[in-house]
Amino acid sequence: MTKTFLSLLPLIVISFGNDLELREETRAMIYLMRYGYVEPEKWSNALVTQRQYTDFVGQAVMEFQSFAGLEQTGTLDNVTLDLMMTPR
């Protein structure tokens, strides 16, 4: 799983310019992959468009938000990020 994520990291870097945003997005994607919200083989294609990537991440975030009892926005807001970073 880590190998797959590392191969996708360039897509994340291209998609996001802001360093803080990139760190948050990267942490969130690692979390979502670690706990089964993301199936890397579904988006590991090198030809994924930014729109496809954004839709994919949004769906994974919504699944996590649903599980956590949060409002399902599909957005990595502060409440969602804070909950992801809380020790399990």
C-alpha cells in the first residue's frame, strides 16, 4: 500500500500548490488508505485527471465522514482533519 501511495505522490504534488494544503491532503490520503476508505488500485492509473482525483478523494472523505458521524461534505475541513489526526 505504501508503495502505491508513493507512486501516486506526484499526482498529489501537481494537484496542490500550497504546502500546508499538500501536507494535509497527503496525511488524509495516508489515513484513508490505511483504514480502508481508499482502494489504491482504483486510482493508481497515471492518466487520472485532476477532476477524477478530486472526485475520488471527495468520495473517500464522505465515506469517512459518514462513518464518523460528521456532516458528509466530501471536503477535508478542519473538523474532518482533526478527527483523522486523533489517535485511535
